[in-house]
Amino acid sequence: MSTMMASRHRWIYLGAIVLLIGMLITGLLTYSQLHATNQANDKAKQLTAALTAAGYPVPSQSQIVHTLGEDGGAVCENPAHALTQAQWKYGMSNGAGGPGQRPVLSDREVVYAESLVLSVYCPDQLDAIKEKIDDLKLRDTIRN
């Protein structure tokens, strides 16, 4: 009689096991997301402090967290790579297309703001980008 009872209630045991495994997976995912969010908030606070100390305007904490996350996002994705440098230098042009496009003397402070982001999110890549920044012709073009 007891084996007949056990076979009838086997679906209860299997359901309980599946439910426990589901709760375990949900707990692990929630914990890792919370850890990533805390790390992203901590790095955003560091960047906010660095930007404030340097006298730059600071975006909101949530904008920094959503844009850079905990790893710096696209900013830290090989910033010294040739293609990234080309896009970066293209952004420092006059905005014209075709033969009218000319490089401009960008402001030193604007260019150095990226090094602050790199120093917080990917300090191991900061030396490579500083060499590239030192090769640029920069001026103090923004007036206070």
C-alpha cells in the first residue's frame, strides 16, 4: 500500500524539486544583478567625484550607471585601438562632410575628461590612451 501511495504522489515530489531549483536559479540571478548594480553605483560615485574635482559638469548618477555600467561599456572596449582612435578624432572635426571636413584644435579639458572615465572604469588602459592624447595638438578653446 505504501509503494502505491508513493507512486501516486511522485508528481508532488517532482514538482517540489522543480520549484526549489527554480527558486535557487532566481536567487542566484538576483544576487548577481544586485552585485553588478552596487558595483556600477560605486564606480559612478567615483567618477562623479573625479569630474566634480576637475570642474566638469556631472551627469546624473543614473545616467552614468546606465551608460557605463560596472565595466565602462564602450569607453573601455579597447580605447587605444586604431578604429576607436579614428572615430574619436572624427568627433574632433568641424562637422562638415567630404572635402570640407577639417580637423579642429580641440579643447584640452574636453579631451582629458575621457581619461577620468578611464581612470575609474579601466585604469589598466589609461597609459595607452594618455600616449595618444599627448600626441594631439590641443588648446584652451573653451572660455569660462
